[in-house]
Amino acid sequence: MMVHPPSRRRARSLALCLSLALLPLLPGCFGKPNKPNIALRKKQQELTRQVEQLRREREGYVAQIKALQSQSGGGLQTLPPERLDNLFTAHGITLGRLTGGADLDRQKPGDEGLKVYATPVDQQGQKLKAAGSFVIEAFDLAATGDNRVGRWAFDVKQARDAWNGMLLQYGYVLTLPWQQKPPAHGDVTLKVTFTDELTGRSFTQQKVVKVNLPPGSEGRGAGTESARGDG
């Protein structure tokens, strides 16, 4: 019969005691949620929300400063900043997930243009129906030379006519037919600039979107200068 040294017996006894002591803690690990961890996650979410709100407010102030700096004696007159702070005003824009290539002619293969779904948001990140104008540029960054595919401008009235507040859509739906020819590649970079009519602030968002090209046109003309749009 093998006899273990006292030190080894004590070590085994200690390990057994520790195992028994930890058993009551296992249900807390694998059963009920850990309350401190839940509280920590909620705190992190709240801090993230506050940081995002501060970022939007900062963008709004920066845009306001730029708008004031660009005004001349006969330019747009806006409310003082302390009064604007009391209103729900545009502090940015969001681009909807449907933004991208648009099949404008069902009789032809591929997309004949783009559609942009843009919505202004206030300082709290809530969607806001704000009047304004748009300038949208599209770039085929994989092409060489002049890679701008087109430029489209919508004044306040044209943008107002493009507003859609029905069903699940709440925002501007801007249709952009190709101005001369489609891009040579399926990835197109959009640069959308919205200028708020009330405050004169301008906000820009960029997004890479997918375009369905006609069969056999992928890469065609990639080595030539792309056609410019208006402006």
C-alpha cells in the first residue's frame, strides 16, 4: 500500500475544501445573470449614448461657426446660437440602408442610376423633418483619371418634393439617373452634403454603395477618364 507524504495529503485536502467552497458560486456563473455585470453594461451603454450625443452637438456647433463665417452682409440671417440651442435643429444626416444602385428602367439590365435615402437628425440623434438643399457627388475610386461619376444638386423646393414620410420611410428619397454613362466598377463612393435652410449649417456623409452593372461592363473604361456630371 502506497502512503502519501503529509504535505501531499494536506494539499489534496486544501484543494477539496476550495472546490466545496466554490460550489455555491457556480449557479451565479452559469445560472442567474450577474447583477454587477448587468449594471456595468448599462453604464457603458449610457456613456456611449452620451458620447454620441456630444459628438453630434459638436458637429452642429462647428457647422454653425462655418455658416456664420461664410455669411456676408446680405447673406442668410439666422437665430443667435443661444436661441438655436433651445430648438430641435439639424445636427447631421444619416443615409438609409437602401441607398445605392437603382434600377430605373425594368426593360434594361443593370442599374440606370442611384437612389439616396437621407434623413436629417437633431442633437439627440432623432429623425427630423428639416428643410434644406442637397449636393451629391458619386466617385468610382477604382477608375483612373477623373473618377467622378456625377454631381447632382437639389435646391430646397426640389428636395421638399422628394420628401417621403409614408410607411417605413421617413426622409428624403433622391433619385440620381446617370448623367452620361455608368461607372466602370460596382463599388461607388457617395458624398452627400445637406445644407439646413434654417441655420445655414452644412453636414456631409460618405458611403460606399453597390451598383449592378450591365453584363460585361465590369471594368470597361476603367483606364479612361470618367464622364463628369453637371457642375
